[in-house]
Amino acid sequence: MNPIAQFSRTYAEARAKFQSAVRAQELSVEAHGLPDRHGIDGEPLAMDVAHLGLPDASGLLVLTSGTHGIEGYCGSGCQVALLRDPVFVDAVRRARIGVLFVHAVNPHGFSHGRRVNEDNVDLNRNFRDFSQPAPPCPGYAEIHPLLLPPTWPPPEDGERRLAELQAARGERAFQAALTGGQYAFADGLFYGGLRPAWSNLTLRAVLRRHAATRERLGWIDFHTGLGPRGHGERIHAGRDLPGDLARARVWWGRDVTSFHDGSSTSAPVSGIVTHAAYDACRGLELAMIALEYGTVPLPEAFAALRADHWLHLHPTAPDAQRTAIRRQMRAAFYDEADDWKLKVYMQARKAALEAVTHLAAEYA
């Protein structure tokens, strides 16, 4: 099995490869179509789900891709390669556990090359309790007009002001204000939305169907855009609970980081996707990480995000500018070099096998 060949250049290709890999294991695909929306080439969009292993096993590993749309190229490649990897498949079956593959949590962003969904919502800020007031993010309001000015590239005076604010607040505080999640500017960056998105509701239904009756659940959510090129940071993706963080570090090593204690490259984030497990799978023992792969330096990734959001707000931008921004965005969240893909997969494989081992040990 050549891991590099399992990665794709389009959402449609990625979906076809995932479905083919599922069928090769004589499994079925559970397709949840996104209503009233189409892909960039007019193709249908869906969150596809497949289950490998014992359907009623007490232990379940969940593998999700494309929470942040365009980052699905990485996660999909890892999912397809795992389904094609005889060592992984055999380990799952010998361990007598289940593995739930959720392909393209955000199919619209995946196809259209955006990190957000069809409504400009960052899904990894959308999984919160909407019956409660939105988490405050006062630091974002001041920088919002500077992040998305009327013209692009941004004017020099605005960039100077952003740099001054970053210096005054400190890099970590500035990153938290920018990326932590905001709920007041629907056209802005890292917008969490005012209600559960389609992907939120659909994923929760999938978890209730496939995971609610288990006893133990592991979860790896694939991401890109933070950290050194090709390095997969294992970020604790549970709540700020000592037991859950300790369990993640037992499963995946002491180098599991956490934005709760400041050890992660990620700033503290509200409403992340894996928190759905606390509601849909009450009472389960949880071990959850985001596997975050580096691509380009952080300032370049932020610049790409800003450009993408500006382009979304200016649909009549010249074709040449549109093409350049789309290329910039893709490079920031999907390194298409073979060495990057191989390095990414080997770390995904290791993390997945470690989860299988611990679920098997718990089962025994």
C-alpha cells in the first residue's frame, strides 16, 4: 500500500477514494447529504460514514476529517490509507473493537477550498451550548476591521496598526483574541455561528447512532496549519478535566499538549467538534486528540485565512486575484509534496495503532 497515492487533489476524488477503500473492506457507506448545496464543480456534497470492526464492541475509535473543510485533504488521505493498510485493519479486528470513519465533516469547505462551512461558520467553534450566552471575545472587535479591510492587499497603515496591537497585547494574547472563537461578526474570522450548523447536528446524530452505547471512546480529529512542517502535534481535544487529559497522555504519550494549560501551539478555543462526545455519548471514558500537522509558518497561514475571507466578501474580485488567493489558501493547509504526505500518514498510523492498543487493553 502506497500511502502517498491515497491523498487527493479534489473533494470529489477524495470522496471516491474513501468510498472505494470502504467497499474494498466489504463495508457500507452511510452518506449524509448536505441539502441545497453543491461542490465547486457542481458535485453533490456529503458527510460519509463507515464502520470497521465489531459493530457492538465496547471500545470505539472515531477518526474525523475535514472539520475545517480544506484541511480534509490531509485527513481524508490518512483515513483512506488506514482503510488500505492491512496492518491497521488486522489490528482492529484482532483487538475486537470498532473504528468509525467520518469523512468530510465539512464537505462544503472541503470542496470549495475554505476552512469554514457554507455559512462562513468555523465548525471548531460551533460545538457549544447555544442555550447559554456566547463566550465573550472582546479582543476580536478591535481588530476585525483591520483584518478585513475594503481593499486587498491590506493597506500599510492598517498592517502597522495590527502589528502595534500584537506587540502591545503579546503574541499569545493576540492569537487568542483572533482565533479563540467569536460570535458577533458573521462575516469575520473564526466565527462560531448563532445556532448549531448542519454538520454539528449531523455529526451528533452519527455519534448517537454509533457511539452512545459503547463504554470507551477514542477520537482523533485531523487538522493542518499549525506547527513545524510535517510535524503532528497531539493536542488534547477534551474538556479541561484532569482525568481526560491524563488518559490522553497515557494513550498517546506525555508530549500530548493542551491549550488549557498553555502547552499547545493552539490558543484556547471554544466549541470544538470533539466536545460533542460529552453530550452524545454520556458516561463514556474518553480519550481525544486533534492531530495538528504543520504546513507553512503561522503568519503565512493567518495571511491566507484573511485573504480567503476577504475574497468571500468580494465575489467580484478579478480572476487573477481570485486564483492567487485560492492557491495561497491551499498551500497554507495542504502540502502536496510526497515527503509531507508520507510523514503525515506515518504519524497518523502510529496514533491510530496506539489508540487501538489501549482500546484492546481496556477490552481485555
